[in-house]
Amino acid sequence: MGLDPKRTIAELEELRTLTGDANGAQRVAWTDTWGTAREWLRGKVAETGATEQIDEAGNQWFTLAGASDRALLIGGHIDSVPNGGWLDGSLNVMAGAEVLRRIAADGRPPLTVRLVNWADEEGARFGRSLFGSSAAAGSIADQEELRQRRDANGVALPDALREYGIDLDRALEARSQLANAAAYLELHIEQGPVLESLDLPLGVVLGTFGVERHQVTWTGQAAHAGSTPMDRRRDALAGAAKLALEIRPIAAEVGGGAVCTSGGVVCKPGIVTSVVETAEQLLDQRHLDAGELARLLGLAKEASERFAQEENVEVSWQRIWSIEPILFDEALIELADESIREVSGTSHRLPSGPLHDAAEVSRAGVPTVMLFVQSLRGLSHTKLEDTKKEHLELSVQALDTLAAKTLERFV
């Protein structure tokens, strides 16, 4: 059975029909639809003869035994954001499944080959991204905070995990899965406009941005909207609004690809007849350089203190989550570059602004690299997400070529 990239596209279309609706993909982790997708994947991989295992963090592993216990890992995630796209995460998994089929058909591989479907990469339900991969990497250090997390319906994260047989207190035992890992490969849509702007189908990822994610809480005073003069108001929303605009010049000042996002503000009491007493603002900041990321955060905190004084309100910061910038393995970057040139003629190296499971695997000490395939209009996390079919086929070929080169390297 040779490599069949068209089959990957057909399976992605099948998955879209099975787990999506008119608004897009609905494979949010720890939901019934996500469970349906994992069961569907189990059926697709069964023909390879790979054995399945669900680890202590809920990650789904398919292992094809090789001549050596050392393992080449190929990974992705099948979960999505609500109303998500048909390729984000699932392309990684299904392209990996196709590569696994090809390797299995060629006979016993020199290394063990493992396909992993990471659990809850998106963090869409509980706000904690990279849950499964960070557990396997041993980098979860916030179990106490995780126990307190609730979804929009008030369901606690540990209770949701328990429905899938996962005990939060044992999640870190998934670290054993990386014990024999020789290398980790991941294919992903770019989710941005760079490759399209260069008219290139594929690129090699240098690493992933570091992230600082905070809740900024502004505290003022509720007061009647009709009787409180404008110059006497302590409006918490005013501080949040000023910071939301200020992060733009802050990102420009730091430069180097810096991005800052105010992704949401929850106001209380939240009625039209009251000045806002508290505003809970979500802030996400990213950079490929650790020092510049720290500078982004410092400038935003300084600005918030200034705006709090101007508006006669109080401001406090609470870290939700952070991860340092991760640079991928130089030798694998070279192999990936080589693979892309063989498949499509030209390659390009670029960083990743979005987070990926590959970052967690890399910081666990496993040599890691990612491939990007062009995203049309740079869109992701939307039903409009798309990639040309011919580019998807090239991406599967490039991943397969990279897998073959990597197996040769680590024999």
C-alpha cells in the first residue's frame, strides 16, 4: 500500500461531515463529539496493525512496533474550537495516519513508529491549552488551579475528565510515553498569511512563540448611569478600554513579530444603567524571544498602572498561563527543509505564533520539528479555514518524506 494523500483529504472530509455542522467543526475536547471523533480515528488506524493505548492524560497512542524500542513520534490533535475549521489539528492526525499506513505496508520499520492524538490541545472548554502534551512533557505545574476551573455551564475540569476515565492527579504519569522518543514530527496548517503572501505551499517552523496570558481585573465603583457626572465616575471599563488600545503601540515598539490581544472583557454589574464596577480583561502576549516577551508584559503592566491612576480605579494582574519560547531541533529543521524542497521545490523558514503540542514535546527534550502548509487568507479557528487540495497533498508527501529521512537518521 503506497502513500495516498488523496485518501487523507477524503478522510478529513468524512470527519468534517461526522463532527461538524453549518457553523464548522464541533470537536471540543471532553465532549461527546470529541469522543465520536476519537472512536472514528480508532477505526481508521486499525488496518495498520498498530496497538492503541489511552494514557493517563487522555492522549490516544497508536504504536507500530519496530526493530528498536526507540520511537519516531508523529502527532496532532483531533479536538477543535467551537465552530472551528476542518483542518486545524485534524490534518496533523490524518496525515500521520496515512504515513503510518505506508510505513506498516513496507514491513517492520527500523524504529518503533507512534501516532499520537493529543488530548485537549485547544483548551476551548476550560481555557487550559496543551493539556495532554504538557502532561506527557511533565510541565503541568498548576493542578491546584486546574481543579478550580469550570466551563460555561459550571462543570469542573476534574469532573469532565473523570467522564473519560482520566484522573487529574495521575495525569503526569503520561510522562512515560516520551521515555523512548527519538524524534517528534508535526504537520499543521499555518493559520496565518505568510506562506500565501510568498506564494509557497510549505514551510519549516523554527519554533513557537512564548506566551504570557493574564486576567487583568479593573475595580471601580458602581454608580447610577443617569445621576453620576462624567468627571466623578470610577469606571472600570475605561481602564480596560485604554489598555486594549495601548497594547497595539506596545507591540509595535517591541517589534520582532510581537503580538498582543485583548480577547475579552467581562463587566459587572453588566447593566446599561450602571457605571461598570469591575472589568475582567483577558490579555494574551506572544514573542519568539524570551527577553522581548518579558518586555511586552512589563510595558503593559506599566500602562495599566498609569490608566488606573487616570481613571481613579484599581488594577490587578493574575497569570492564567505562560510558556517560554521554544526553538525546534536544528538538525530536524534541515531535514524538513530538504524534504519540502524535494516535494515542492522551494522551502521557507518561519516562526509559529500559535501554540502547538510540538512546543511541549520539544521542551521535554525530544528533538522536534514542524511543517506548515499554506492557509488560504490566513484564516483559522473558523468554518472559513481552508487550504488548496493540491497543497494538502504536498503536505502529506512532505511529512512522509521527512518521516523516512528521520527514520534513516536515527537507525
